[in-house]
Amino acid sequence: MAPDAFDPARPWRLSPEVSLRDEPFGALAYHHGNRRLVFLKSTGLVALVRRLGEFATAGDALGELVAPGERVRYARALATLAAGELIGVG
């Protein structure tokens, strides 16, 4: 299945096929379906990804959990994770 294009106005969540393993640098994310292994190189990004499903939209999560000056960078990271099917529309 093709991944959805990331739109912060939509609800997103960590894919149920993804396991996260905390590491000192952030986390390893492993997708059991497509066998992708991704390094999340920020503990802030890990916290955001873990909590995405708690918010009505990804934009709401970014607004609540990420400092204003970092939101564009984190939104780009979420778009990359969406393209890799690590997060999906929830």
C-alpha cells in the first residue's frame, strides 16, 4: 500500500507495525511489515512520534510538543516517517 502524503492538518499515529527501541541518541524504529529500520536521532522526535495519536492533528501535536523554532524541522521529519510508512493517518 502506498503511504499517504504527510499533511499536518490530518490525524497521524505511529504505525501498529512499528516497534520503537529507546537509545541514548533517540530510538530505533523497526517496521515489521516492510522491514525498514530507521534511526530517530532526537529524543524530542521520539516523544512526538509516541504521542502523535493523542492529538486531533499532527499540527496540534507539533504546536503542543515542539518549540516554535523547531516545528518546521520536526514536520519534515514526520513527512519522512510518513513516506517510510512508520507513521500513518489515524
